[in-house]
Amino acid sequence: MQTDEGIVVDGVRRSFGPVHAVADASFTARPGRVTALIGPNGAGKTTLMLMLATLLAPDAGTIRIAGADPLVDPAAVRARMGWMPDVLGSWAALTTRATLELTGRLYRLPKPRAAARAQELIELVGLQPLADQPTRVLSRGQKQRLSLARALVHDPGVLLLDEPASGLDPAARVELRVLVRRLAGEGRTLLVSSHVLADLEEMADDAVYLQSGATVAAERVAAVRERARLWRVRATDDAALEAALGSRPGVQRDHLGVLVPVLDEHAAADLLADLVGRGVRITAFAPAAGEFERTFLTLTEEQHA
Ligand SMILES: Nc1ncnc2c1ncn2[C@@H]1O[C@H](COP(=O)(O)OP(=O)(O)OP(=O)(O)O)[C@@H](O)[C@H]1O
């Protein structure tokens, strides 16, 4: 990994008085990829994002954003990085268009370019009907779209998105996912935090887990991922399914069907073939939880054990 690309964080710490909001964060987010930042409430995600965005100084450790150090050269970082905060502070009386034009001017775009860029971004995030309305009339989800547009004004190579899907309806979530993938496909580095792990699962390539301010070591994440996971199985005839599963260890039941521990995808394929071979008519067969959710929950259980 070259340090002039993506995001490189090493041994970063930041406390607020006695609270160690970020105790030890080290990770790399690579260009062309979407990296999920996952952690429970209060784990330090926003504090970490603020440090990456040059808005908060770390007490220790090093950060590089597209090769620039936020402490030494915050202007270079801001030129290369777009930040979508979890809550958008907007100028209530300005229109959507004027907000984006002004943001462009703040990034020193010439006036005609700022106007053209505002129009491009309004179209990109689907805010055409509200382009000339004051931002105070925007709903929460519409403000999220404006916030994303604002982060993109200067065409940055690195994007930090803090809870980008919050307040978005299902259709807008799908659009966000498509847009995020497109931005990564253009070679940008994206770091995305969200509590909605199913959303992250569908947009992210890599994951960084944060627990009590510390990033979880890759070896520990790998160890969790190697354990058996539960697969959900449904059939047209419950009794036939139960009989075919026999005394298989660890089988559980919930309101949606039967959950079977399976070591890996080969074992899942074997199980499916076995059930079908025994004449069970299977209607659903899939992992019960996404990879991020399962890893997150297991890490949390281990921490509290
Ligand atoms: N300015 C501050 N002053 C004092 N404590 C703070 C400050 N900012 C954050 N904290 C504390 O640091 C810890 C991490 O907070 P942070 O907002 O970074 O977590 P988070 O992972 O973003 O949480 P959430 O998922 O709930 O948004 C929390 O215990 C929080 O109370």
C-alpha cells in the first residue's frame, strides 16, 4: 500500500478528559474500495471521522489522507477529501442550489464552474424539484442527499460518509448504494459508517470494527469469520425437514424457520444436496445473518464474556 493513496491510520488516540473516545485505531482504506466502519454506539466512529476530516486533532498516532497529514497540512487534506457528517448543518435560508454554489466557491471554483457543478450534483442526488427551495423545507432524507452532494463538490478522491443512509427511504437507500459503488468504481476511497449493517453489507468491500475506541485486529476478525455460521432453511414440509436434519448438532428454530450451523460454503452446498437427496422440498436456504452483522455480534459477545 502506498501512503499517497487512500486512508492510512496508525495508533490514533483521542480523549475527552477521562473518556478515551478513540483509544487505539489503526487501519487502511484502499482506493477503489468501500470500507465499512462498524462499531456500537459510543465506540468512537464519529470522533475518528472528525480526526480524519481535520476537525479534531489526535492526541497521538498518525493519519494520512491521500498522502496528506491532517495535522501538518489540513488544507491539502480538505482539498482531497469530502466529508458527509452524520447531521447536516445547513444554511436554512439558502436554496439547495445556492448552498452547493457557495460550497463550490469556498473550494475556490470559479463562479460559472460552481454553478455548473451545483446543477450536476442536484441531478446526481435527485434534488431537481427542490433545487430552488430554501434548505429549511428539506426533509431529513433530502438533507442527507444535499449533504452527500456537498461532500462531492470539489470531486475529492477520498470520501468520509458518516451514517449516509440515515433518514433515507428504501428507494433512496438503493440509489445511495448504487452511487457509492459508482464513486468507488471511479477509483475513490470511501469510508462509510452506519448502524444498518445490511446496508453496509451490500455496499462495502472491507470492514473495520471499532470496539471501545480500538480497532479490532485483522487476525481476531479472521478467527471469528472462520467459525460456523447459522444458515436458515425452510421447506414445504416442516416435519420432513426436521426428520432429514435428524440429530444434527446445534440446530435451532425461530419464527422464520430452522437455523443450522454450517462451517463454510462447501459444507452448505453439501447440506443442501443431502436434504434435496432425502426428498425434502427446500424453499429457502441462505446465511441467517450477513457477514458484518455476524462478526459484529460475535465480537460484541466476546467482549462482554
Ligand atoms: N466532545 C466530546 N466531549 C466529551 N466526550 C465526547 C465528546 N465527543 C465524544 N465523546 C465521547 O466519546 C465516546 C465516543 O463517541 P463517538 O460519538 O465518537 O461514538 P460513535 O461510535 O460515533 O457513536 P454512535 O454510534 O452513537 O454515533 C463516547 O463515549 C462519547 O460520549
